[in-house]
Amino acid sequence: MPTWGAYAAIKLAIGAVSEILHYEVRKHGVRVTTVYPFMVNTGFYDDVKADTFGQKWSMRLLPYYSMTPEKVGRMVFRAAERGKRVEMVHPFNYVGFYARFVPFLPGLISRVTDWLLSKGDADVREELKAAGAA
């Protein structure tokens, strides 16, 4: 989401360290499972300030596209029990993963998401028009 850059960067760093640890400590019999849970419907989102129409709808629809902590917990437990290296948890995570293989798709997804969740910045609209998405 727009303005969540620092949060996303920290999650990326933690994911990288976890995936590296998987390879570094397995020779010692230690298994590391990296978990990418997407959206978990917890109190974390209770204080999210939703200013725009897109942000308000994103928060209103959260129960429909997020997962319960209990379901995520069960999935993480099973992944660790099976020794999975990575557990994506939510199908939406695969969209981001496979979008990397279509050169224009990550940029388009970012611009559309920014446009939907930002204050409708004119520059974003112009970028979408230039990309043929508007």
C-alpha cells in the first residue's frame, strides 16, 4: 500500500534473512520455514487510517480477502512440520511471485494499486493512461 514502504522493506529483509538461514543452518539439523502470510485479519488493521474510497473499501473488504489467525497458524504449523522451505499461505502471494515472469505486470500492478489506494494523484492517472490501463 502507498506509504507502507518502510514496513514492506522490513518484511522483505526478514524474509531474506529467513530464507538464507534455511541454507546456512540445515547442515546442523535446523529447519527454517519462511512464511509469507499476506493479510491476516487481526487488530493490526484496526487503526489503519483510510482516507480514500479505495482505502476504505480495502479495509471494509478485509474479512473477505484476509485469513483468520487460526487458519494461518494451522498452515504455518503444517509447513514447519513438513519442513517446507517457504510457505506462501495465501493464493494472492502467488500473483506477486509469478507476475515477475511477465515484464510489464509488476509495474502495472503497482500503478493500479497506487491509483486505487492513493488520493487519486494526477501523475498516477497519467501513468495509467500512458500504460493503456485507463
